[in-house]
Amino acid sequence: MAGENQTVSEYIVHHLTNLTFGKLPAGFERYDGSIVADGGAWVMAHGGDEASAMGFSAIHVDSMIWSIGLGILFCWLFRKVARNAESGVPSGIVNALEMIIEFVDNTVRDTFHGRNPLIAPLALTVFVWVFLMNLMDLIPVDLIPSLLTLFGVEYQKIVPSTDPNITMGMAVGVFILMLYYSVKVKGFGFVKELTLNPFNHWLFIPINLFMEVVGLLAKPFSLGLRLFGNMYAGEMIFILIAALFSAGVAWMVPAGLLQIGWAIFHILVITLQAFIFMVLTIVYLSMAHEDH
């Protein structure tokens, strides 16, 4: 909830600020009035101004820690269940994970038309990892940041998929795989696809190349920004609802009901966004394997 010394605007900005580590340039005036010495300084940013001044060297520490941590959790959980799985009727978490694996496997079989043993494990990793990152959005927005404040951590965003660096990083990874398999499977045919499609004449090569390159680059942008936009909007709604608690006692019950209602609806959103990211990954890689 918004603190007593914070306006609603300050509360929202605070919750949308990442815990950022980077290098401040020499001569920069910090929040406490101190001036950064010659050579710059590697520090934790205090506010958006300092994070912006760090430029490309800035690292969103919270996004990195939560995304890597959730990835490790995914690997540990699936490995543990796989080692303990036995023949017979599964139960509990074993049954749940087998349903997820079967669902992903069927999706790959229906969508991917090539032959590549990497696609199914990649699709499973993408689906579960993105789902776990999205699932963090259901944790009350003030819970973990308030607890970490006790340890001197002022900023904390716990939903990695609300950070465009994370979503675009995954999208770029998929894009690199697209290019790799396009060249590996199609060879010189990939160049012909870029230059002689849709107009099969050498005079139209510049137009074809422009259209195909734009279409190719649009894939990772649509993949990463779609996930970021939907999750960022959902997180913003949670923050706005949480800000209602500071509006007075009369808003306590309506704000609580809104939080519960939006959380229930958001369960569908986080699952759907993970599914869409997985399906588009499979589709794009399937297109890279099609040798016309």
C-alpha cells in the first residue's frame, strides 16, 4: 500500500522502478547531493534518474535474480519428479507435470512439421519458465518489496516478464535459433527466400529484401513485446488497486474485492501468455525448417 509520505504517483513510480546496478558517469550529481568522482562509479541506482544515467551498462538486478531463480526452480522440480517417477498410475505433482509434458508434446506434434529433437524440450522450457515468471504477478505487490526494505533494498520488481529486457532477451534467443536453422536447413535457399519472394524476378530484389527483412525482424519484436505489454498492464492494474487502500477505510473492502477478482482473471492471462509465447516459438522454428 502507498506509504503515508508518498503520493499515489510516487507510489506507482516506486513500484515500477527496477533494482538497478551500473556505472554512473563522472560529474553526475546523485540524490544526496554528492558528485561522482572522475572515472565514474559502479553503484546501485537510487531512482529512475540515476538508472537512466547509467545507460547501457545498467543491469536490472532484480529481474536477473528472479528470472534465473525461477529457471533453477523449474529445472530442480522437473528433475526431482523425473527421478522419483515410477511405472503405474501417477499421482499428485507427478500427474500434474506429466499432463503439462503431454500437453506441450501434443502441441509440438500438431504445430512443428520438421524433425528436430530440440523443439519439444525448448517448448516445455519456454512454457513453464514464462508461466512461473508470470505467476509472480499474483503475489501482493507490497509483500516482497516491504520485506526487502528491512534489509536495505529500496526497489524490487519481482515479475521478470514485466521487464522488456527479459522478454526481448528470450525473443532474441528464439530469433537466433530461427536464423541458425534457416541457414542450416535451407542453405542458399534462405537467401533466395529473402530476395525472390514474393516477386520472383531479379528486378524486385530490393523490394523483396526490404519486405522480407522487415517481416523477419517483426517476429522477435512481436514475440517479446506482446508478453511484456500484457504483463506490464496487468501489473499496473494490481498497483493501482493496491493504491486504493490508502484512499481511506471506505475503500478497503472494494479494493480487496477488486484484488481478488483481478487475480482470478489474471490466472487465465498468465497461462495464456505463456502458451502464446510457446506456440509462436514453435511456429517460427517450424517456418525456419520449411525448405520450399
